[in-house]
Amino acid sequence: MAKPRRIIYPPVWLLLGLIAIWALQKYLPIASYDAGWLRSAGGLFMVLGASLDVWSMGLFTRAKTPMIPFTQSSAVVSSGPYRFTRNPMYLGMALILLGTVFIYGAISGLVVVPLFMLVIQKRFIEGEESHMEELLGEQYLAYKQSVRRWL
């Protein structure tokens, strides 16, 4: 199978999501709030998301398997956050976006989080899962059966 070519990688989609949240709040502020506790929750979501990303990347590094989508993976990482979600790096990015929405008080920005998740699922996750099935066969299929895609 030919490797799908992706020009815009997930961190760039995250950056585009952050810009979209800012732009929606600035130019299409449907509603906003100024609740300090929600802003604090936003900070917590951002820290949680970034921590999840760093932890997950560290596990990939320890397993000596690449993090770049659609590359020649050599192992199924199933420890740490990978016990609960097959995609903790993408989940971490979604949490960063959600945290940004709360910090900005940007109700209109809430639309960005599910759109980001949809784009990532369609452009990356579904193809990565097929790719992993081809590369790692039964080992990946067993993992896929036991762990959910997002949560």
C-alpha cells in the first residue's frame, strides 16, 4: 500500500485551531463569559493536554517507534495513557484547544474542538489504524479491540 501523503501534520492543525478560536472570539463573538473559575479550568485543561502529549511522546521514544503519522511503526505502545485511549497525543491536542476556549471565554470557539477531532480522525486516525493493521497485524488488532479510539 502506498503511504498517504500528508502536508499538514497534526501540530499544524492544532495551531490552525488555536488561530480559529482567537479569530472567532475577535470577529464573531456569539457570546462570551468572564468567569474566573472557567478560565482556571481552561488552564488545567491546557496543562493536562500538554502533559498527555509529552508523556505519550516519551513512550513512543522509549519504544523506539516514530511519532510521525504513516511512518514505519515498529511497536504497539500500550502502556501509560495508551491503556485508555489509542490516540492520547490527539486527545491532548483537543484538550489544549478546549482549554484555550475556556481561557478566552470564547463560546463561539467551542465549535473548533469537535471540528479538530473530526479532521484528525478522517485525515489521520482512520488511515493510521489501517496502516498499523497492515504493519503489526494481530498485535494491533488485539490492542484496537481492547482500547477505545478517543476515550
